Amino acid sequence: MPKGKLLTIAFAVVSLAYPLIVYFGLQHFEPRWVAAFLVTMVLVRLFSYPTRSSFGIAAAAISLGLLAWVGNVWLPLKLYPVGVNVFFLITFGLSLIYPPSAVERLARIKEPNLNAEGVIYTRRVTQVWVCFFVINGSFALGTAFWASDAVWTVYNGLIAYCLMGLLAGVELLLRRRLKLQSSSEPLR
């Protein structure tokens, strides 16, 4: 397996397991050491596979990591899921102001000649995701400030992922249903 692919997989695992890593760290280490590990992972990922979007998330992660390191406190590390939601909220929200929408861009990967109906549909789906990021980010913020460490971990490490998957799954089923009902170009 190529080194770049291995780093991408390792970063994906660390990203998905982030709440569990922080929760484990709460039990066994000072915040600065968990922050150092996470910032190191972000930097390795950033320099091994830089993309335009990775710089925004990396800047937020590094800033929060530095705050956790300097203050030796957990709160900045618990705010990372909020930062991710804000990043996607801004990305999806700006795509509604400056089209094409984020979901339309993704749809055009499989369907370059997306019809007008598909453009309207993908815009609506982008609006739904914007609402999701507002609500999910609010819950992430609430759990960081007012919930126990266990509740923060369960919400940000399990429930939020399940909600994202549920939203994506419902949208996929709806899209397939609309595709079957439509006699025009298929939506993908």
C-alpha cells in the first residue's frame, strides 16, 4: 500500500475516532499531550495531501490544539466538532450564495449534464445540510460546555455520525424514488 494512502486511512480513522481519543485522553493524559498528538496528525495529513479545504480545518484544529496545549485544558479539544460543523456550514452556505451548490458539485461528478430539475433538487438538499450543520453544531457546542465527558463522547462520537448517515440515507432513498417517478434525465 502506498505511503500516501496509508496516511489518508490513518487520518480518517483518527478523525472518526476523535471523540474516543479525547475521552481516552481525559482518563489517562494531560490535555497538552493529547493536543500534541492530534496536531501532529493534522500536520502530517496536511503536508502529505494538501487540499484547499484541508487548510481551513487544519487551521481550526491547530488553533484549538495550541489553546489546549498552552492552557493544558480540555475544552478547546472538545470544541473541535463544533469547528468542523462551522466549516461545513460555511462551505455549504456559501455555495448557496455563489452557485453551484455543494451538493450539485458532488452530483456533477457522476452526472456532468445535470438537468434543471436536478439543479433545483441539489440546491434544496444543500439547504437541508446547512440546517443540519447548524443543529448538529449547536448540539456539539452544548455538549462541550454543559454535558459530561461521557455524553460529549457519545453524542460527537456516535449519535452525530448516525444522524449524518440517516440524513444521507433518507436523501438517497428520496432521490431514487424521485428518479423512478421522473421520466427526464436521472438524478444521481
